[in-house]
Amino acid sequence: MKQAYAWSAIAAIVLASTTGDVLLSRAMKQVGDVGALWWQSGLWMVLSRVLRNPNFLLGVLAMTTAFYSLLFGLSWGDVSLIAPASASLTFVTNAVAAKIFLHERVDHRRWMAAVLVACGVVLLAA
Amino acid sequence: MTLRKYLVLAGVTLCASIGDSLLSRGMKQVGSISLNHLSHVILAVLNPSVALGILLLLGFFASYMTALSWADLTYVLPATSLGYVLLTLIAKFYLHEAVTTSRWIGVLLISAGVGFVTQGPALTHHPAKAQPHKTEYEPASVRNEP
């Protein structure tokens, strides 16, 4: 039963942090190249554009949810299961979500990278 | 990819891993915080390691957002996972912890993944909006942007 709680926490973390990453990525693509914008219109312009972007605010909300799910998860299960499992699954779900929602070109190199990094993170925690 | 962009990616990696280590060290110095004394959480910020760790994590968020403004999510995430490798090297050579064989294999896999993703273009070109008849994929020549 404790395992079921731990895995539901892992699912919540993965879902929330993938949602957050996709929203933040979309927000920053809408803002545009931060370096160029800073150069042209100053730091204040960059900050106001980022902070007024609805996707950015929703992304931060999703990341906060992921953080609190992690805290809850850690109180139910072992850190040695929850931290690496959620970190490693997030690399793979992000690749899927980026392909579907951000229309990124996820070619074989990027699939390989996501899977290799995910396996590597699991081994580091082993 | 320009040198400036590689520096931003290095900033993401370094700030995240060093920030996390500093927070971890600082919170161990502060000691465990009970729910009855939640004010201790606020006082924990006074610990220099915790304060510096929070500053570095703010730096991480700023450089992560900057990287996402000109690179794909599926490029930034694997490219900055070198932080795990860095943490292992710090553990081995600075903290003199024992690093097992399976961890070294993990380090190799992550490094290989980073190698794969940085071979390719950093940003998906979406010519569909401008040139509907061209291929959707970014040609290799676009990689070295101005």
C-alpha cells in the first residue's frame, strides 16, 4: 500500500513538472530571445514581458505543485525511490510532451539522449 | 550555437548543482526543523550556505528561462543534465566519497546522452508559417546561427 502511495506521488510529480516545463518553454518562446530583447529594450522590458505572460505564471504554478508533490511523496516513501524515479521519468515524458504540444522536432538523437539520461539518472541513484 | 549560449547552458548546469549542494550542506548545519517551530525555516535563510544556495537557484532559474527563449526544451534538458555528472565528480574528488561502478556507468550514459543531443540543432525551425512548402526540418546548415 505504501508503494502505491509512493508511485502516485511519483506520477503527480512527473505530470506537474512536465506540464510546468512545457508551459515555461512555450512562454519563453513567446517572449523571444532574452539576450536580444535585453540589448534592444533593457532588462525592465524583459522582466515585464516574462512576468505578464500567462503561460509563465501557469508554468510556475505547475512547478510549485511538482515541488509540493515531491515534499508529500518524500513523507510517504523513500527518497532513494521517489527522487530518481521522478527525475528520470520526467526526461522521457518531456520529450513526448515537447513533441506533441510544442511541435519540437524530436529526432532519433533527442530520443537517444532522453532515454540515456533517464537510465543514467537511475544508475546514479542505485 | 554561439559561445554566449554555451555559457548560459553552463550557467544552468553549474548553478543547479552547486546551489543544490549548498542548500543540502546548509540545511544539515541548521538541523531538522519540526512542524512546531516553523519559524526556524525562515531563520534557516540566515545560514550563509542556505542563502548562497538560494541565490544560485535564482541564477539557475534565470539562466534556464534564458536558454528556453532560444532553444528547444528537448535540447536544454538533456544538455544541462551534465550537472549530475558534475555532482558525482565533486563527490569523488572533493568529498572523497566512494563512487560505485554502477554510478560510473550512469555518468557514462548521461555524458553519451549529452553528446547525442548537442550534435543536433538547438531549435526546431518552424518554416510552416513562412514557407509552407519547405521541409519542416531544420537543415544542418542553420545550426551555426549568426
